[in-house]
Amino acid sequence: MPSPLDGVIILDLTHVLAGPFASTQLQDFGARVIKVERPGTGDDTRAFPPFLQGESAYFAALNHGKQSIALDLKADADRAIFERLLARADVVLENFRPGTMEGLGYGWETLHSRHPRLIYGAVSGFGHTGPEAGKPAYDMVVQARGGVMSITGEENGPPVRVGASIGDIVAGMYLVQGVLAALLARLKTGRGAKIDISMLDAQIAIQEHALAITTATGTAPGRTGARHPTITPFSTFRASDGFFVIAAGNDALFARLAAVLGDPVLAADPRFATNAARCENVHLLKRRIEAITLERTSAQWIAALEAAGVPTGRVQDMAEALADPQVLARNMVLPVAAEPGRPGFVAAGNPVKMSGVPEPAARAAAPRLDGDRAAILGWLDGRQG
């Protein structure tokens, strides 16, 4: 079975994270990604540490297997090459500030009139419409503006940015969804579409409980640390040797937890008998649970809770997560192939497992800046596939 996007050509003008994250996902589905970079410097992340033999591990993790051609879209000769690429492409992706592509003569309206089947995917801080469409933004800005930082951090503590760059990453995921939907629609209509993804919009869309609480009660939720604001117990707990998590998401699971803790009466206590009651008495319940969990190690509690079917787990750092047998069994840690004279890196595997599509044993190398110019020009001239 061929990969789902075999034969799909993507011109990727994006840089840093949101756009490259999206094009990597599309590449995982089989698309060919041609990365159009600035001459001389290329994608900003080529300069991001850490480095191995002078090359960025960050860049390699996000751009493995893509091809690179450096084009100055203000220079006539390079514009001519870009226009030949547009004529062969299915999708063009960009994450410039709104108006930049129009200034270059490659905005959606112009491209759609010349290439009606072309799909145009754009991701920006605030989208292409609205009073702040032209403002720049980074991940932290949209986490702050979108309410995410207001609910992240310890209770009564300062707002905290989520450790992963979810402002960029979630926007990249929505861009992938939009591109896939547009490719499907094109099968029916024969025409491309514009996908306009705002990083701020994406932050609003992922906050299911905060939106529900705010609109139903009229009061925005605050920071609750590791615990869930509407499910209890659903948090970190201290064992004798550190932290582990318990996620007892319903009354039946709470009864099992109480039995494992050796305090079955806990589940019958009116203060804890229902999830609503447990949420009202969350701090008291945590003290009751930790008075018991502090007596044994996290490994002992995890073994006992798993035997009872209560969701639990260790709080692992990234090194531990990358060595986790379940993660490895799912092919989620892959080497990036090392070409002669170049360093070897590591990248994440594809989290979308699809029947009939084989799992790769390694990632192809990340491209050198402009390293595929000859191959791409040869393909345009019909000399190469």
C-alpha cells in the first residue's frame, strides 16, 4: 500500500516551528516536501542549539527527509524557479506575517487565479483577518493571550508557559488538518483552497474545560498546578521517593483507589463520594491520600494501582521517556540517518499508525541549505524523478 500522500508535492516556505512541524507530519504521510529557504542563512532554526559538528539538532528533528533549495523571491532568476515549482506543486505553505506574500506577488488571490488547483496553507500569530492580523507573535505571546498561561502553574503562583511550545505545535496540527481536508475537497471540486490558521485561535480551541467553566459560571478558572480542575483525584502525589500521578476519573476508579490505599471507607465519605464532592474538597482529599502514599515508594504504588486498574504513572524526564519500553515499542524514537561527514541525530517517530503503511526504521537526513538545488532543477527539467 503506498503512503496516503504519495505524489503530493509541498512547497514549504515556513521556518522555525509551526509550519515545519506541519510539513513534517505531511511528509510522514508520504508527501514530498521541498523546503524553500532564504539564501545564506536558511531557516532560523539552523542556528538554534544544541549543535553536533556545527549542525543544529533542533533543525534536524523538525526537517529530516526534506529537500532544500535557497531562493531569493525578490530576484528575477529565483522567482522564475519558484514559479516553475508552483506549477508542479499541490500545496504551498507559509508562515510569514500577513501581507508578506502579497507584497512578493504570491498572495492567495494571485496564486489561485494562476493555479486554481493549488492549496495555500498559512499559519500566523493572529490570522489573516481581524484588527490585529498584522501583528507578529511567538509561542509565548499566544499562550499568554489565549488564556493558557492563566491556568498553568501552581495555585497562587505566577502564570507559567507550558513547557512544550504548544502555541506553535497545535497551530501546526490544525494546519495539517486543513491541508488534508483541502486535498480531499479538491478531489470533488478540482479546486484548491486557502487555509488560514491563527496560533491564537488554536489556543482557544484546545481549552475545553476552561471554556466550559468560564461560560457556565461567569468566572475564569485559575491555576491549579498539576491537578485537573474538574476531575478529582487527577494530579501528582508524593511517594517516599518522589512524585507519581493518579488519574481516578470516575467514582468506580476512586473506589478502587481507596481499596488500594487500604482505606475503603474513603469512597463512602460524603465529602468524597462523588466527583463533584471531591472537587469541592480537593485539598483535604490530597492530604488524606498523601498521608498514605508517603509511606511507600512510587514504584510500589504504581504496581499496586496498575494491578487494580487505576490509571497511574511515573513522572519521567525526557531522557526517561525516550528510553521507555512502550515508547520504543511504538517506534517513536528514530535515528536520523548520518550522511558521510555529517553527525547523526535523533527524531520522533510518526505518532499516526496506519495499517498497510510500514514504519520506518530511521529518518532520512535533514537537508543542507540549498543542498538539493541540482536535484530539484533536474526534476523540473524532466531529467530526474
